[in-house]
Amino acid sequence: MKMTIVIDTDDPQGVTDAYKIARFMNAKHGSGRHGHTETYSKIGFIKVLRQYMKESLRHLNDADSDRVKSIDDLTNLRNAKLFADPIFTPSLNKP
């Protein structure tokens, strides 16, 4: 059996349904594995932490940035989320 799925990016429910169909077909006829897991080594994790700290300090020292206004903002959830979004959603990367 062959199947072609056309995905209309203007239809969020259709994208969700296509994903469900693809997961079902993979479970029934494929390898059975599905989903995506980010993995990295200890050194990779340390590098990301250093990058986060440097970026946070850059925002703290930038008078035009309102992301980190004080030392206390370095550890807030919003700052961490804004840092993590482009890592886990590459389409959010800015040129």
C-alpha cells in the first residue's frame, strides 16, 4: 500500500490529523518508533549553559533590551524560554 499525504500549512487541524495518520502508519507498518528526543553530551550541555549565561549578560548590559533588566531576571522563566525557543524550534532562528 502506498499513501500520499498533502499537508496544507494554513490548516492547523489538518496538520495535526496528518501527523496522527503518519504516527499510526509508522506504528503499524514502520519501525514502531516515533517522536523526537533531543540528546546531547555533558560537554554539549555545558556549552549551552555557557551560551545562555553569555547571552543573558549581554541582555543585562544592553540598555535597549528589556529581556533582562536586573540580576534577578537572569534566572527567570521567560529569559530561559526565549533562549531555548530557537534551539528546539529552529524556524524561530533569526538571520
